[in-house]
Amino acid sequence: MEPTQKLVHTQPGTKMTDDEFQLYLKQIQHLAENEFDEMQKEVEVTNTFPKEFFRLAIDNDLYRFALPLKYGGFGLNCHQIFQVQERFSRGPGGMRMHLHYAADLNWRIMNEFGQPELKAEVMPKLQDKSIFTCFALTEETGGTGADLHTSAVRDGDDFILNGEKTLISHTDCSDAAYVFAVTDPDKPGPERLTAFYVPVDTSGYEIVPMPHMMGCRGAGHAGLRFTNMRVNKRFQLGEEGDGLHVAIASLSISRAHIAVSNLGMSQRFLEMAIARAKDRVTFGKPLAKRQAIQQMIADMGTHIFALRCMLTDLAEQYDRGEDIEEKAAMCKLFSIDTVKLVSDYCFEIFGGIGYFEDNPYGPVERMYRDCRAMWLEEGPRTVQRLTASRKLIADNGIIK
């Protein structure tokens, strides 16, 4: 395995040229399929990221590439950001989750909803992981919307937070958490919640371990417990009572990022399946010459092509400043169906050797486990259908 060569030398805060961008895509794909894949062998056992991962991510600008220019980014549009994510999503699932978050929720919430002084303090530190956050919304006793139970009671210029969160990613490497809590239980659902930026060294902040996951090992999944945690109002995100809006606005584009992750994994599954089908000979004929296998490959490619077209359309709409909540839900919904079909067909084409960890064609077994997390990340298919249906009904079925 050749060490990844840093091909791109764009200065932070300087727009990346088209030629630099194409080299950068190759750089990130090579990194994902080589150094990251090799590191993951240990992570599968320890469930802990090696420090070398963070250094490589910093050296390859994976904490800065999606940032706005003024904060050290490269001036990439949404479609270009998606292309970078597709490349690193070909690598290990836990690392993909970490980098997907870095490219989106980690900075976007602060950029859009942080108070000016807090924003000026935090945003410049996101480009090299001097600050990294986690997104603390989901609760075991509620859902991920207005039915939350974590409370934030006003006490002068502070809020006192009590409650618990579950299934929170990146808790092991975060410096702060975006926390959603009930500030006024008597108000209607959408107005009950407020969002906060909470440093992890705040008194009363506790990480609660959880069992290892099926896949996406190393993603730092844990629970959080807040006990009389005092948070000053300067850490409030948006207005009091805007918490649900902050969450929904943030999750809309993030769901599209999930779909991009599924695209990256599906594309690699297809390439591995074709390579195997060309090599595997039975009864004097390669599998790729058999019509049953050709039918599978055609279906895999069709789903991947359709998903890529959907995401390109969404990215263009997002860059125009238009609402993408409906299409983001559709993209995530279709992407789950895509990666399910593609991974199942890939597994079937590989046969028995696809069930083993060490595979000369690539990490089929690990990716098969990793991609199952996508059924659940930021809402299952049922939630995506509900989200998409609201606007479809309101617009009488017209999709703009």
C-alpha cells in the first residue's frame, strides 16, 4: 500500500480550481480505500479510532473542505461537497460517519444559528478539529422531535439542563455537543424546544457507554446524561423556542449527505461485484457472461445512476437557496433501497468468499454490516416517507 500523497496544496480560504478539485477527489478515494481501510482492521476489534486517523484527516483537509471560504474552506458548492463525500464513503463506515458529520452538522449548525460572539469563537477552530462536536437529539424515552424530555429551566442568565440522550455519535472525540431540550413544556410542540452548544467539560455532563454496534465500528456511539448542568444563555442557538426549527433545518441537508454516503458505498459494491464476476469461472464461463448475473448488475447500475441524478438535482436546488426538505427525504429513502439492493446483489455474486473478512476484492463483509446503519441514521424510511408526503400533498403531487 502506497502512502497517500497530498496532491492538492490549495491555501485555506482560497477557492479550489477545477483541476485541483479533480486531483482532490482521487486523493480522498485513495485515502479511504487504503490507509483508512487498513486502520479499520484494528478498529473492528477495539472500537476506537487510532490517533493516526485524525492526523490524516487534518492533513487531507477533511475537516475544512466543506467550510465557507471565510472560515478556511475551499469555496466548494453543494454538488462538489457531495462528490468528496462519495469518495470517502467508500471507506470504513465509522470513519465515514465521522467525516460526514465534519462536512455538515459539525459546522453548519453553528454557522447558521450561533450567536455572533460564539460563532466568531468556534467557527475558526472547526477547520483543523481544534473543536469537534456531537449532535445530541435522540432520546430513549421519546423520539427526535417535539416529544423530547430533556429539560432546560431558566435561572437568571443560565439554563439548568437535566435529562438523557441515546445513540449519540462521536462522543469519544467531541469538545462540545449540540443539545436539544424542552424550555417551555406548556407551549405547542414546535415551540417547546431550544438548542444549545454545550462544552463537554461543563459540570454535570456525563458519557454513558453503550454496547458495540453491528457495523460502523469506532463511531463513538454512547449515551449522554445531564445532571443539573448549568449552561449560560450565550450558548443558546437561535431564539428560545426555535429548537425544533434548528433540528429540522439542520437534518434536511444532512439527510441528503446520508444519501451520498449510500451512493459511495453502492458504487464500490458494484465495482467489487463486477471485478469478481469477471474473475469467477464456473463450467468454463465467467459469471459476468451469465444472464442472471448481468440482470443483477444492470439493476445495481440503474439504481446508482438514478440516485446520483436525484442528488445532483437536490444539490443544484440547495445552491440556489431553495427549500430541499422534501427532496432530501426522498433521496435518503431511495438511497436506502439502493444500498440494500446493491449490497445484497454484491453479496450474492461473491458467494461464500463474501462472508469472510479478508477478501482480495475489498471489504465486502465489513461494508455489508456498515451500510445497515443507514436504515436508521437520521430517521428510518417511515420518517422519510412522512416528511416527503407532507409537501407532496400540499402541492397536489407537483415536485418542483
